[in-house]
Amino acid sequence: MDSNSVLWIVIAAVVAIAVIAVVVFFTRKAGNRRKQQQADQLRAEVEHDSARVNRQASLVEEAEAKARAAQAEAEAKAAEASRLADTASTRRDALSSSQDELATRRAHADKLDPRVKSDGTRKDGGTDRTAETAGDSAVDAPTHRDSTAR
């Protein structure tokens, strides 16, 4: 081989290496460009989804606020119901006490009355006032008392 042939082989090798380097360079550049486009597309999707997620977060916060308000209202109603139940219980106890007192007073009156037999019937054939008014409430009962009844 002469020096001219060796020179041409070296030049061809250098050109081949240069061509390969240029192809690799442009291939990488195109790959990087694709990756940048994908990244930009992903960022746009994330931005769009972020807005959607923020709207969802607002809806969730609104629902939670409504739930807290409903819970507070329910607690207030439960407290009111408890208060009313306590009031009713107190009034029921007072009513029971009044009814018991009236029954005791009627029984005492029957003991004092010579017209009433021990079985609760009247000797003159009439009915006993105690049997007629046994279902009366304390509200309907007279509030005056006979000072001699006690």
C-alpha cells in the first residue's frame, strides 16, 4: 500500500467518524426535543388537573363546613331536647305528687264522711266522689283546702 491509499483510508475513517458524530448529535438533539415536548405536555396536564383538584378541594371544604354546621345544629337541638325532657320530667314528678296528694286528701275526706262506707260506696246509694274523679289531673283539681281536713 502506498501512502496515498493510507491517506485516503485515514480521511475516509475521519469522515465516517465525523458523519457518525453528526448523526449521534442530531439524534440526541431530536430525542431531547421530544423529551422536552413530553415534559411540557405533562406540565400542561398537571396545570389543568391542578385547577380541577383545587375546585374539588373547594367543594370538599364547603361540604365539610356544611357538615360542621349541621353537626352544631344537631347538637343544639339535642341540648334543647334534653332540656325539654328534663322540664317534662320535672313537671311529671310534680303532677304525680299533686295527684298523690289529692288522692290522699280524698281518702281522708272519705274517712271523715259518715256517708261513705269502707269499700268506697256511699251509704245512701250514691257514688263516691273519689271514684268519679280518680282520673282528674292536678290542674283540674280545686286548689283550696279545708283547714279541718288535715
